[in-house]
Amino acid sequence: MKKYIKVILSSITVLMMVTYSHADEANTLATKDTVKLLNLASTQKMISQRLAKDYLYIGNRVALSKASRQFDKSLLVLSEIQKQLVESINDEEIINLLSFVDMSSEEFKEVSQEAYNLDNAQLILDLSESMLEGSEYVVSTLKGTLNIDESNMAVIASRQSVLAQRIAKYYIAYQSGIKDKNTVEQMQDAVKVFTIAQKTLMENKTNTPELNRKLNDIARLWKVVYKFYLNIEKGGLPLIVFNTTDKITKKMNEITTMYTDLYK
């Protein structure tokens, strides 16, 4: 009888281990899926700013070929991200926000096909802000699900890509003739946040040598365009701003991936 009980207890133990193993595996998969969605929503934030920046560059016929290619590609990527997010998220509140982002992006496409003028340029800026706000809410919700803190290095690095495009967006907007107080203030605020975050990333004690190398590359690029942003009223050199911004964004995306892997 005792032997029989031992066999039963042993079987229960194995069953519990298998159950917990499956539960852990399911939790791991769920976490990976949420991280994937978070990365998509973060990319959507960056694209909302890059689209507006590219639209203004195209309208002003600066970096026309590159900006046009990038604009068309960004529209396709935005559409694909929207599709994946809608198909993967069940939260009703997030779905509503994604519907709002979708409506804003559709209006964005319609306006971008019209003749370029300052009124349309201003509308594009407003729509990009709406898209950014909706995407930011999705990102914040997903970060809450994963208990990711705002001080996480991957989060800070991801935000730098958005800020780089945002700064360039307002820089070219000012050069386009949208010289209201809000344009200057929004750009200056973004410059301050980017500068502080860059310092935080470079001083992080857990950086690998490769991370430090890439961050130093960005520091050199930032040093170039930072002076232009401080003298936004002076204007000039929009092509350098365009190319440097995209280099910073590309490197920051690489750094974000490295931080994500480092803290996985």
C-alpha cells in the first residue's frame, strides 16, 4: 500500500512539474509576444514623426529623392504595423486608440497627396502629433503589462529614435515658414530631452564596449546638428540635418536592440 501511495505521489509530482513547466513556457511566450508588440508600437511612434519630416522635406524639395523613397516605405511599414497590432491586441481601449491612429494616418495620406502649401504642412504636423499621442498610449499600456520602468535603458534608447525625427521635423517646419512659437518650443524641448537621455545612456555602468562605441558615434553626430538646432532662426543646412538625423535614428535602433538583448 505504501509503495502504491509513493507511486501516486511521484506521479502527482511529475504532473505538477509538467504543468508548471507548461505554465512557465506559456508565460514566456506571452511575454515575448508583448515585447514584440511593444517594439512595433514604438516603431509606429518614430514613423509618425519621420513621415511628417519627410513630407516637409519633399514639399521644400530638399533631399527629394531620399525623402520620397523613405516616405513611401514608411507608409507601407505603418500600415503593416497597424495590421499586426489590431490582429494581436484584445484590449478594447487600445483597439479604440489604434482606430484613432488609423483614421489619422488615412487623413495623413489624403493630405499628402494634395498640392503642398503651408496650410497642408500645418495639418500634417497636427496629424503626426495625433498619431504620436495614440501610439504613445499603446506603448505605455504595454510597458505597464511588462512592468517596464521608464528608466530602462532600452526604453530610453527607443525614445531617442523618436526624438531625433521629431527634432528634425520641427527644424524643417520652421525653415518651411511655420515660425510660430509652438514650433520653436516643441523643438527646443525635444532637444533638451535628447541631450539629457544621451548623457544617461553614455554614463550607464553596464554598457558593453560595443554599446559605448556606438553611443560615442551618436555623440559625434549630435554635436554636429545640435548647433544648428540652437540657431533654428538662422536656418540653413537642412540637408545635413536630414542625413544626420537618419544616421542617428539607425544607430539608436541598433542600440535599442542591444540593450533589449543585454537586459533580456
